[in-house]
Amino acid sequence: MKKFKLMIVLLCIVVFSTSFLAQEWTDAQKEVWKNIETYWKSFEQGDADGMLSYFHENYKGWENDSPLPNGKATTEKEIKYFLQNNKIVLNQIDPVAIEIYGDFAFVHYYFDTTSKNAEGKDNNQKGRWTDILKKQGNKWMLIGDHGGG
């Protein structure tokens, strides 16, 4: 009988913790996330210009391993250089939190990207990002971010 009670308790923990962690996104949150998926898809396809079309003119980003934030011009050079010398093999992004305040959104998510360089060597990078987006018209533009692997 004790084993049965223990199994019921464990089953409840699994069921309720899974339900607790599952999230239902609002239409507004889905819209924001769709924009993030779109610029990551451009990155995955090697389309630097497509990705950069989602960067606000006043963008500032700060990677974990950088001593200072970078503006759009420096980030553009870095993205183009990387994509000219690497091919994305696998890419996965998973949202954790999406908060919207008027025309600003804050999005926290995990990423897992494997790329292959010109010599054929694989490089995997995992980490987390926080993206700050500002809505312009009907497009959410990346105005700031922080993170990395």
C-alpha cells in the first residue's frame, strides 16, 4: 500500500509540475516570438541582410564575452563575417518568458546552434538571450539584447 501511495504522489508531482511549466502565449506574445523566429531563421539560412532587417537603427547588443555593448554597424560586420565563414547545421530556440509593455517587448529564451566552419569543423554554442524589441508599424525590431553561450 505504501508503494501505491508513493507512486500516486510521484505521478501527481510529475503531472502538476509539467502543467505548471507549460505556458500558453497570448496572440501578442506569439506575434513577438514569430519575429524572433524569423530573424533566427534568416541567420540559420545564412541570410545576414534578412536577419539585419529586424535590427533597429539604434540597436545596442552586449554579448557575454564582450567587454562593452556593440552598435548595429559592428554587429552587422560580425554577423556577415560569421555567416561568410560558417554554415548553420542545427539551430533551436526556445522561449522562456515574453513580456510586452506597449510598443516594447522583453523576451528571454534559450538557444542551441551548431555551425560548421570552412575546414568542416563543427562548433556548438548553447546559451541564453534576452532580446528587447520595439514595435515599428507591424514589425517588432530588435533594439537591444544581451546574452550568448
